[in-house]
Amino acid sequence: MSDKSELVPKLIDAPDWADNMARKYASSALSTFILHGNVLDLVEYTQEGQRRFLPLVDFLTDVFFAQRSLVITYDLSSGIQCPQKEMRATMLKSVRALDTIRGTDYADRGLPKDPLKAIELIKRVIRGRLASAKPSDKRIALIVKYAETVFTESEGGGSVPDRAVNIALAELVSDPDVLMNDVTVVLVTESVLGLSKRVQALPSGATIRIDLPDEDAREHYIERVNTRAELGIGDELIQVLKKHTSGLTLMQIRSLLQEAKLGNVDFGKPDYIYKRKREMIETECRGLLEFIEPKYNLSMVAVHDRAVEELKRDSKLVLGGHLDAVPMGYLIAGPAGSGKSFLIKSFAGEIGIPCVELKNFRDKWVGATEQNLEKIINVLSGLAPVACIIDEADAYLGTREGGGDSGVSSRVFSRLTSFMGNTSNRGKILWFLITNRPDLLAMDLKRQGRAEKHIPLFPPDEEKHYEDLFNVFKRKSGIECEFETLFDAPPKGAALKLSDVQSHSGADLEALLVRAKGIALLEGREKLAIDDLVSCLADYMSPVYPQQVEYQILQAVAESTSRSLIPEKWHVEPMELTHRIAALKPFV
């Protein structure tokens, strides 16, 4: 067995994944590597004192495997290729010898693109080279691009050719001659979940993730583009741009900067950068998540004074950089219409970090749901710090058991809970699980280490609550009124009584104000009169049953992780709380 350490490139400031791969290969324990994640981006490295950026496959062929005598690349579109003319001549020489033996004519008519034929041919070429007496002939690397399209994971094992090509690869990488010599197989894929399980389980293989570029890599690349394209970006602005481009690949950053230059956009305007970043990520994620632009901060939240105070304390920790003292996640529980989503979006506006909402990532195709989740996880990891909202969490996340979908739901649940519980993301990814039925949410998601702080919200029940809501909705919707308060008698019209509105939620009041504004506008008035609101209240029938509302309130009380967050009215002994919830259960 040769000393493989001499084939490991001497790189300075190479990515962690490249160092990891070099160490594993030099140990002679592994010869097959699955590279996944941000594989369509540029790789930053330093060699001979020069900072350079290359596409991943070019980095592998020209740098990482620079000392190999034969490097072969393959994908369904380009077929079998070699990065250098000398290597291609060597390859064709081996193919021609095989043509003579096996009665084929690949050397003259073209190398096959069909996966099974191509992998079988490559396997024979490698074995032929290993039979050579020259040690240099045995230094070989095979790179399969878009590996998930070649070694596919199919329901029921796939077709016969699909299974055969997986077996061909397994035979190649498990060949004793391959393991004992300087042969490396690299499979490149965006999502490892699209690969055949047989390929993922190869005993001589290792799976290595390539992350989105970190802040240093983004800074170095922005400096490079700035110099080469003569963008005229100053050092201070580069420091701003490197932070605002989190979650983007280096290729996307180059596109963004070039677009800004062509459009004569001021690079000092973060709004443009944020807007284009949002568009790029949403396009890449194909509707799996949606960016939310918080328009307000916690000063716009009414009624929930206790919750606001709690979140303001946490916002000070985030803004002060004390991320190790911030909860991993929050569970926001309360009855429908209590303002749960508005509270969290206002909190995101308070701390000034990107805010995304997870959309439906489940798909009918085999493996697609898991791949979609991996895409979301990759983006969230690159965007950090970020607030991630999961509305209707009880229905969205499911449980560990799943059922009726070949285990997809349980695998998704397990992967998501594992990611949510990763303590290295504390303060970087803030999770917000929003639900009015926390009792339906799996215990694994609600426990400490994931959704650590449970904040209950309650409906308005005092004049002050409704007055505060009224003022917030006026500012939010731009409603002009002839009256200043709800409960003080105006010059014209009758004042409202608390009993007139007490059965309505905050969402009800906002909808009623908008409806009353419409009445005023239809009558040619710009300002809302108290009688407009009174008539809407008299006509309105709330579709929410009071038993359901009380049940949701009591569930929020039961879930709270802090006594101080519960109003005196709802302080209930645990045994009584259990009995009241059980009594209301039939009405839900």
C-alpha cells in the first residue's frame, strides 16, 4: 500500500470540508466520498500565496487531485470526460484496449453516456490501470457529478438498470485492489437523500457536507469582485455587505453585485441587498419558505403586556450579543385571533434580524419531502441569525409516529427535531412555534432544548385592552376617526360599553373597524363615525364558540413556563385546570 499522504494537496486556508476529506483519505481508511450541500458554488482556497476561487469540480480536478495521473468525471449530460488532454488520451488508450478484448467500439464511436454502461466501462478502465507495473498509473480519481441522477433512490429498489448501476459502483469501491491503491471516488450531489441507500451505506465511504460560505469567505469574495469589476466599494461598506449577504452562495453574491452595478444602485442601501437576497433565496427554495418583512416592533403590540416585557428582555440579550443566554425557541399559545403571529413578527422587527416562515415542504414524490427539508435546513443555517416561524405548528410538524406514508413523516419529524435541538444554533436560529392547540403538539417539540420558553396569550377583557387595540389598528390600517376613544361619549353618537365588545377578539375588532371604514367611504365620508362601528357590532356574529375559546385559553395556561405570564384571572390550581380542560374537551 502506498503512502497516500503524499497525494493530499498542501493547501492554506482551505475549507474545513476539504481538510476533513484530505485527513480521511490520508488515513487509508476511506476511498469514497459523498459531497453534498452547497456543491454548485465556488471554493475558496489559498495556494502559493494566492487567494483563489474555483467551482467545486474544477477545484477537485485541478487542485485536490492535481497529483493524480488520471482523473475521470462523469454525469448524464456530458458523459465520461477528463480535465486534461493527456488524461483523455490515456483514457482512450485504455478504452481501445478494452474494445479489442470485448468487441466494443467505444474509442471510435464515442464513450457511453448511459449510467450502467459508463460506470461499467470506468470500472474496467480503473482495474486495467491498477494492473500496471507503474505506481504512477494507479493514482486515479473518479468524480460523478449530479450523482443523485445516476445512483437514484427509487421506490421498491427501482428498475433493473437502476439497481445494476448501484451494484457496479459497490463492486468498484469494494475491490481490494482499489482499496489498497490510490483510487478515490467522489460523488457530488446537492442532497444526499436523493442517492441510493445502497450507495449511502458503502463501507468505504464518508459523507461530507459543504456549507454555505461563512462571513470571512463572503468578505474575501466581495473584495475580489470589487477589485476585478472596479465597483468602487469602500472597506466600511464591504463590512456591511458581508453581513447582509448571509444565506447566499458566492455565485449569487457576484450576480447581486453585478446587477447593482448595472442598475447604478447605491451599495450602501441595504434595502436593495435584502430585497434581492430574499428573491434569490425564495426562488432557490421554490416556495418552501417565505421571507417576512417586519413592519413593526413590540411597541405596536397591545393587550399582551406581560409577553411583550418578556420578549423585550430577550431582545436586549440578542442585541447585546449574549446569544448563549437566549432560548432555543418559543412556543406561542393562545386562542384564535389573539395576535400570536403579529406578536412574533413584531419581535423580529424589534431585534432586526431576517424573519422567514416555513411553507409546505411535503411532496408526493419519493424522497422529495426529505430533500425539501434539507434545502430549508441548509438555507436557515446560512441565513443565521434568523427567526423561523412555524404557524399552525400542531398541524404542520406532525409526530414521530407518522403513519400511512412509508415512514416519511416520522423521518421528517426526527430530522427537524434534531436540527431544532442543535445547541450550536442557540441565538442564531430562533424558532417560533405558533398554535392555538398546544395539546396537539408533540412533546418532543415542546420540551426544554427546543421550544424552551412557552408564552401564553389571552384575549382582551378590559376597556384599556380594547382602547389600546383600537389605537394600534388605527395606526396599522390608516383609519381616520371622528372620535378619539371607544368608551368615552363623543359629541355625536353613543359611546360603546365594554359588554358590546367583550366577547370579541382583537382580530374581530380589526375586521369590524375595516368594515366600518368601508361603510363610511361608501357614504362619501373620509372619517369613521362611532355609529359606523356600532352598526357593524350590532350586525356581527362571531363564528367562534365560547367553549372552544376557553379550552384554548386553558391549554395556553397549562403550557406556560412562567407563572408571571398568566393574569390573575386565569390562575388555576393544576387539578382544577385538568378537570376544566376535560369538561370542555367534548365541545372542541
